[in-house]
Amino acid sequence: MNVNVFHPWVDLRNAEHLRAALGVPVVARGHFPRLYPEEVARQPFIHAVIPGKGFQTIVPLAAAIEARGSLAAVPGLVLREGNGP
């Protein structure tokens, strides 16, 4: 689930509900995560943050999620320690 974060705490709260309801990895991107990727990645309901535009990250990210592989192998992601798929 890709969450575009513009209004930081409202959108992050929505991400928390999505993760709980769907049980899928949540990846945040947008203005706030680009400026504060480590802060967003510390949220317990966020699996990873794409701090840049994400064009080179999204395909390897989708492949890793589909293969149930490690998100740590995806270039360009900011991860919270212990926040695997």
C-alpha cells in the first residue's frame, strides 16, 4: 500500500488504519516523508519511506513485496529497524 503523505499526521493516521485493515506493507512518500524520512519511518505502522521521487524505487519495491523478500534489498528506501514485510 503506497500512502502519499501531504498532511503528515492525518495521512499517517490513515496509513495506520490501512495497515491494520489490510495487513499489507505500507510505504510512505510525499512532501513530509521527503523532508523527514527518518521521522516517518519510526512510525510503527510504516514499513518504509521513499524519500525521493521513487521512479527507480517502485519497481524493485513491488518485486520485493510480491516475492515476500526483504525490503532492505530495495535501493532508495528508508526503513525502520525490524520493519520487514
